[in-house]
Amino acid sequence: MTETGPGSSRRWWRYTIALAVVALLCAVLLGGLSAWFLGSVALAGLTAAALTFNFHIPGALIRLLAIGRTAARYGERLAGHRAALTDQIEHRVRLFASMAQAPALRRAGWQFGDQATLTDYVDDVEDVDFSRLRAGIPTFTGAVGVALGLAATAWVAPLALPPILAMLAASMLAARSLAHADAVWTRSRTLRREGAGTLGSALTSVVPLKAEGLWGPLSHEAIETLSRADRDYAALRRRQASVDALASLLGPLSALGVVAAAWLAGGRGAALLLPVFVAFGWLALGEAAAGLSRIPVAWLRRRTASRELGRWGSASPPADGSCEPHGAPQALRHPGLQRLAPDGRGLGRPLPIILEVGRPTVLVGASGSGKTSLLKQIAGWIGEDPMETRGGRLDAAPRMALSVLCLHDAAILADTVRANLFAGTRADEDLWAALAAVELTDRIIEAGGLDGWVTQSTLSLGEAQRLNLARVLLSDRPIVLLDEPTEHLDADQGRRILDAMVGRLADRILVLSSHTVGGLPQGRTIVL
């Protein structure tokens, strides 16, 4: 069994740090020893010492250091990923537990499978999970290498310290500017999310948007928003390139500084071998510093991701209390509701609305008459119209928290039937009862039962619509709004399922739209 837990994680992180330091030391010593060896051979070749020069020992050390560097690097990666994955198991459990405790509206929004939100969430979790591997370990090993390089330089060529320290300070300041680019990174993320959302919504409604003359402005707005996000991201990448260009000069300039300082101090011949050793060690350090910009960007992404993930851990509603659920209303009234289109345009004359428990309301009208928009307005999705209840006023936001709106184009997640019913706390008997009420039992058994896997393409339009209606039956919200619930069903089946739903929802406020249904027993009909 795989060992997990904080103790196991800490042990693997210690292994990772130790191997990273060993890999860095082997790289520095390999560069220095190789230069010393070549210099020694050249000097010995000019004198009688060439006859007694033993090249086997330094040659063996070079091979040993090369093997040690390679082995330590591979070991560092293996141990580091083991540590990161061990942390990831515990971390993701906490994150998803926090998400499950979020306010009901956010839980519902997540359950409906917003792919943009899901992608952002997974990316944020990864940024947090691997920040230690991408930033923490390189920061530590880089600091160890620089400290050793400065100590060696102070010993063999102290005159080289001022320019090296100046280069280090310039590189650190440049990297620090990246670490505090939160505003740029956050703005780029937000713009990319907004642009993708607008473009996705526009692409799914091309025909009606073109009919209303809104396709051009909306698509242009989406592309411009995405372009602004790309410009922000490109500016950040240019800053990264500048930091990396500056950091890449650290090794060569430090090496030149050490050799020049030793030469100015009078070093000649064999006296230069040790400074050359240190100089080539700086070259190895400079190679490691070439990707310096990745470290502050990893910390930046971790901070941003932590803020984004933090909103899933809060179980409190907004400060104004606008989403605080009210008691189940027995009636909703509005003396003259001005109907609105999704873009905010007024539709027709103000309409008196009376919705009551036990008296289902049917909205009848042709396509384009505004039935779906009126359902969304009643649900609080469109407009800010308050409605009166017997207990006082009910604004749009709390109505949304009390409403379940079932649109006729059902969205089916690529998941199990159980997950698609959005009723994780309900017993299996309740799930099967809801499926039986919408005449879907046989099809779900054929699909493998409640834990069978379904997708949008595995169900017909009628089957998807019936699964959508089963979700409604499993919801406990007191306001139920059905958008053409029998749209993809034949007349007899549609009437049977609708009668069953009306009976089961008799204790709720029920509103439905239809092209053909002229009325329901003890119901009310509104012709649009």
C-alpha cells in the first residue's frame, strides 16, 4: 500500500532537496574540475612535469561527477514528483471538501458542469500543488549555489565580488518585479474567461443573434476581450524574457570577473588554475539561472490560484444577504410585469402575474413569443423585478435561490446517471421513483443502472428531456419552472408524464410553457 500522510511527504521533500543540492554541486564541480584539468594539462605539456603528470585521477573524478549529476537529477525528479503527488492527494481532498461546503448557488453552478470553471479550477489546483516543485526547490538550491560561489570568489578573487553582487542584485530586482505582477496576471485570466464565455454563448445562438442584429457586436466584443487578455499575457512574457536575458549574463560575466580579478592581482600560470576552477563553477551556476523568471511566475500563479480557490472554502452568503433563502412562498404576484428579452429590451405590454401553489400556470404561445424569457424573468435570471408574496417582497436573487428552471434543451454530463440527477444525498429508491415517473426506468437499466455512464450522444433528445424532468422531481425547491417539458416527447407519453409531474408537484408553485397544452386541471393559462 502506498504510504501517504504529512510525515511521508516531508521525508520525500527532504530527499528531493538533498538530491537537488547534490546535482547542483556535481554540476559546479564538474565545470570547475574540467577547466582545471585542461589548464593543468596545458601547463604540464610545456614543462618536464608532463612526464610525471597523472591524468587518471582527475579524469576519473570528471566521469564520477558527470554520473553523479545525472543520477541526482533523475533522483530529484522522482522524489520531487513523489512528494508533490503525496501532497496533492491530501490537498485535493481538502479543496473538494471546501467546495462541497460552499453556498448552495455555487454548488449548483459547479454541478451543472461549466467547462470554463472546471478548467480554471483544475489549473488552479495544479498551480498550488506543484508550486514547491517549480519554485521552492529551485529557489533553495539556487541560494545554496550562489552562497558557495560568493564564498569561493571571496577566497580566490575578492576583487570580483562587487560586479558579481551588482549582477545578482539586478537579477533579483527584475525577478521581484515579476513576482508582484498580480494585477496583470489576474486581469489576463479574467479577460480570457469573460471573452471565452461571451464567444461561447454567441456561438451557441448564432441564428437568433443574427436575426436581432447582435451577432456582429457580440462576437467583436468577445474577440476584443480575448485580444486584450493576450496583450496582457504577452507583456508578462516579454518581462520574463528580459529577466531571463539578464540572468543568463550572470554566469559568463561572473566567470570573466573572477579570471580578470585574479589576473589583476598578479596571478599567472599555475596560480590561475584555482580562479579558473571558480570561474567555470560560475558558468555552471549561470546555466541553472537561465530560467530564473519561472520561479517568481510560479509563486505568482500560486498566490493567484490560492485566492481563486479560497472562494470555494467560504460557506457564508454575500454580505447583503441577497441570496439567503426565504421560506417556501405560497404565491407570487406582480400587478404589471414588464416582460424583457435576454438583451434587456421590453416585450409587449406589462403582464399581470399570479402564481399559486396548487394552481399550475401554463404559458402558451408560438416560438419567439417570449415564453422562455418570461420563465427566466420569474426565476430571477433576467431583470431585477421584485414579486410580492404573502410574507412580503421577494427580489430576483432570492427567487433564483428558490427556483428550479428546467430548460427544454437538456445538458447531459459525461458522467454516471447518478451524477446527472444532481441529487447526491437522495436514496436510490428516490432516484428510481423519479426515473419511473418520467418513464425512463428501462432505458437506465439498459445503460447500466444508476452508476451507468451516459453522455449527450448516448441519449436521444426525448431521453435527455425526461432525465432533465427527473432532476426537477428530485429537487426540493418550491418554485418549479418547466420550459416546454413535452417538446421532444410524443403526445400520449408527454401527457402521461406531465400529469404525473403535476400530481407530484402539487405542493409547489408550478409554471410551464408549451406550444400545444391549452390548460391543466385547476390551472391557469396565459396566452403570449
